[in-house]
Amino acid sequence: MAGRRVAVVTGASSGMGRAAAVHLAAEGYRVFAATRFPDRLADVASKNLTPLLIDLRDDADVRAALESIERLDLLVNNAGYGLVGAVEYVDETLMREQFEVNVFGLLRVTRAAIPKMRENGGVIVNISSFLGKIGLPLLTFYNATKYAVEGITDSLRYELSPFHIRVHSILPGFFDTEFARSNLVKEPRTFESDSPYAVLASTLAPRIVEEINGGNDPEEVARLIAWIDQNPDAPARMTAGEKAKKFIPMRRELSDEDFERRVREYYGFA
Ligand SMILES: NC(=O)c1ccc[n+]([C@@H]2O[C@H](COP(=O)([O-])OP(=O)(O)OC[C@H]3O[C@@H](n4cnc5c(N)ncnc54)[C@H](OP(=O)(O)O)[C@@H]3O)[C@@H](O)[C@H]2O)c1
């Protein structure tokens, strides 16, 4: 690795983003920790870690923030949240907001970053999810955004390889972060007791929340990001955490129908 690497990590105020920013700074990277809440990073700010205010929804804001950085070697597209709701009840606002952050926000930061990386090469790591390859009920919109992130990764790998920019995705399983504790958005009608989805909502949603809150340590993802950056032959797509390591190989090996049967059994779906 020539010189000190400069990294931008989005969604850096908590969870995997925070762990990645702190880990990379400890490894000697110059880290810009992009967040809506720079104050939340005050306790870890240092000469290696600078909080950077970014609103992913605002293209001018994203461009101005990236413009303030002299060069960029590693971009970690991590910001994202989950929306739980039945497709028939999720309204335009909730639906669009989910894509606004998880997909268009990621694309905004990426397109502002590419010109900064094109001259010297670089690495982009997209934090997707094992739910970027596996669907679950009431998570259709979240699934759709993460499947989109997988598609973006695949396309960009071709588009940017002539400029020595590597694009990777990490598919985490369930990790103990603020994802389910503070940032999960629930469509209210889905969860009402007379909703046609009430049984599913009252069994699956709490189970998944429990699995996330009892999930793996985000430090695992932080270490994997650094490893991918430092290993030019790193696989395009990597899993992290127990659930992804269990389900992603199964998804690859089984037919759609057999895989669906396994998931139905596992979660007890009708
Ligand atoms: N936890 C899991 O089990 C899990 C599993 C698979 C994939 N993932 C993915 O991993 C990534 C990191 O999530 P995490 O688990 O570390 O959760 P987290 O602790 O909630 O962190 C996610 C970060 O994304 C940003 N964010 C969240 N909601 C947002 C919104 N409505 N608008 C704009 N930014 C928002 C926030 O960044 P700022 O507050 O700094 O702006 C937040 O700190 C996400 O892309 C998530 O989808 C998580």
C-alpha cells in the first residue's frame, strides 16, 4: 500500500459504519466519517478520524462534502436502514424514502467519489445484506434495495475496472447495531391486530429484531472492509456473520423451490 490511504465511510454514527471508521483510523487510514450527526462521533474524532456532515438525500450536499476531500482511496457505502411493512400498505413516502437512502444515496456518494478515484485507482465496498440475495415477507422494500445494491456492485465492477477501481459488496447476516434498536421503520397498519398480516407481523418481526439485536459484533465487518481494501484479489462478494454464512451458500446450492422450503421451515411460515 503506497502512502496513507484516505477513506470515506457513510452512515458512520453507529453500528458497522462507526466500527469501520474507528477500525480504519486505528490502522492508520485518514478517515472521513460521513454522518447526519457529527456530534455522535465527537468521542472518537482524532487526527485520523474527521466527522463529515452529509445528507445522502441531497446531491449538492454530497458533492460539496466529497469536494472538500483532497483525494480518496476507499469508499465504504454503509448507510442504510430497514423498512418493515406489507406491500399493500406501504405508502409512496415510505417506499421512496427507503430507496432514497439505501440506493440513491449510495449512488450519489459513489458518483461524486468516482472522479476522485479515477486517477489513482481505489476501492469501493458496498454494505449490502444477506437479504440482498434472499427475500423475506414484510421486508420486500428493504430486500429490493439490497438486491439493487448487489446489481450496482456487479455493473460497476466492469465499468470501473479500466480505472483500477475495485468494487465489492459485503453481505452481512444479523449484527448487533442500532439497525433494529433505533433505525427500523415499521409501517403501522401492518402491525394492527386486525391487519391481514397481524400473525406474520407479530411472529416474524419480533423474531428478526431479536436475531439482529443478538447478532454478531460489527467489528467483524470493520475488519473485513480493511482486509478487502488491502487484498487486491479479494472476492467480489463476501459474507460476514453467522446467518449469512449459513444461508448464502445454501441459496447458491439449492433450487429456488428447495431454498424457499428451507426458509419456510426455519421461520415457520405457512
Ligand atoms: N444490523 C444488521 O443486522 C444488518 C444486516 C445486514 C445488513 N445491514 C446493513 O448494514 C448497514 C449498516 O447498518 P447497521 O446495522 O450498522 O445499522 P445502524 O447502526 O442503524 O447504522 C446505519 C447507519 O445508516 C444511516 N442511516 C440509518 N437510517 C437512515 C436514514 N433514515 N437516513 C439516512 N441515513 C440513515 C445512519 O448513519 P448516520 O446516523 O451516521 O447518518 C446509521 O448510523 C446498513 O446498510 C444495513 O442495511 C445491517
